[in-house]
Amino acid sequence: MAAAEDRAVERVSPPGPSLQSAGPSSNSIVNGRVRFSVHRALGGGAVANVILWRRRNTAVVLLTGASATWFLFEIAGYSFLSLAANVLLLLVSILFLWARSASLLNRPVPPVPNLEIPDRVAEKIADDASTWINYILAVAREIALEGDRKLFLEVIVFLWIASYIGSFFSFLTFVYLGIILCLTIPAFYDKYQDHIDEKVGLAHHFLLNQYETFLVKTGRSVRKEKKTD
């Protein structure tokens, strides 16, 4: 029975870095203070390096490509099919004219690389996609067959929030905003973590003082509240 429960928990665990990588070993001590490792919390791989701008060129290309894509489809009004057809038409025309002129003028032909997807990349994409698909199917199975109420409510709330947010943005704008936030917030926190933690601690202390003041004004003390709880 316990083994079956363990398999159920493992089956619906979302893909991503293990909890071990986000445990105490992910923290480091800097100037006598425990500093949270954002890099390890993000998985510690190539994606974390891009998000934290440790691979600056890749991050710049990602940000530029996302901005250009959002501008072309949302602002300029291009559709994906028309844009792809126009780009391919221009590219094929340039290569054809280049090759014809090279044969007539005894010039080198255009250096067109061997355009193919390596097997390793295709297998990696297929493995990642199958992992997420299997996770979604496992969640659906838990809800449909085992009647997991907690999981059902979590899915309902998540879908409702996604539907509510989707009423304000298009899907492409939502993805673009997600990329912008992923490339700004983690890097900003990783760089100014000490200052942010200090300000958050002060804000937390201020809110606690306000809460205690509110309890005193309403005729209840903090001790009574704790005993009642």
C-alpha cells in the first residue's frame, strides 16, 4: 500500500529540478550571512545560466528574438503563415540569384550549411516533451480515477487563473511577458539579493508591528490571540 502511494506521488511530481538541489546545500555563506543560490534553485544548468545572464549572448538573442516576434505578430499584424512564406520567398530568391550569378561570373557558390536537426537535439526535445505530456496525463488520471479532491481543486484554480489572465492578453503577449519576467526578476534578485532581503525583512517587521497595534486597539493582545489559536 505504501509503495503504491509512493508511486502515485512520484507519478504526479512535476518535471524539473529535484528538491535536493533546492535544499540547504543550495545556500552559501557570504560575509557571515546565508545567501540563497538562485542558480541552483533554477536547476543549475544551461537554462539557469541564460536566465541569470551568465550566457549573455544567448540571453540577448532570446530577448531580441522574443521582442521581434511579439512586434511582428502583435503590432505589425503579420500572421505566422504570411511571415514565414515571405521570409522563405526572400531567402530562396537570394540564394537562387546568387547561385546563378556565381556560375556565370565564376564566383564561389553561396555557403549554405547542411540544414538538419542532429539526432541528439531531436531526442532531447522528444524526451522533454514526453516528460511533460506524461505528467499532464498522470494528473488527469489522478483526478478521473482516484478522485483526488486536492489535486482537482488545484487544477481548477490554476485553469481559472489562466483563463482570467488570458482575457486581458493574447497568448503570444502572455508568453512574451513571461520571457521578460524570467530574464529580469531572477537576475535582479540574484544581483541585489542582500538589499532585497533586508527591505523585505523590514517590511515584514513593519507589518507585524501594525498587526500587533491593531490587536491592541481592538482590545485583544497578542498572547490571547496565540492562546486562542
